[in-house]
Amino acid sequence: MNRKTLLAFVVVVLSLATAPSRAVQTTSKPALANAPVSIPFELVARHIVLQVRINDSRPLSFVFDTGDKVAIIDLDRAKELGLKL
């Protein structure tokens, strides 16, 4: 997968994952479905690295890996974040 295709995929996935539910529309303005979204990231050794927060944590660096079937997080970090193990 080339870099442009991967970046487009990342943008779509993250915008869908972070988009608020539109089941109830509270304003009369039309939704901006085609509005551009900018997601800051770093490219480190050909890996996309994103700054994210989990349960109001401090910013943490995560590698966006489209080729893996599971997510991996350090056990001590998972405990620190209060994640269910």
C-alpha cells in the first residue's frame, strides 16, 4: 500500500471513529459531511505515530498499524490507564 493510500485510509478511519453521533441533530444547519479533517501525525521509520489520550490520560504515542489483527500495549501502561486486562 503506498503512502498516499495509507494516509487517506488513516484519515477516513479516524474521522469515523471520532465523529459524534448524528442520530439527533440539535441545530438547523446542514451537517458538514465533506469538511476536511486534519490529523497530526509523525512518520517515524516508515510508521505512522499518533498522539492519543485514553480515559483522559496524558498524551501517549501509538503506532497506527493496519496490518495487525490485535492491539498491543505495555502491561504497566495498561494498568496505569485502568484498562480491563
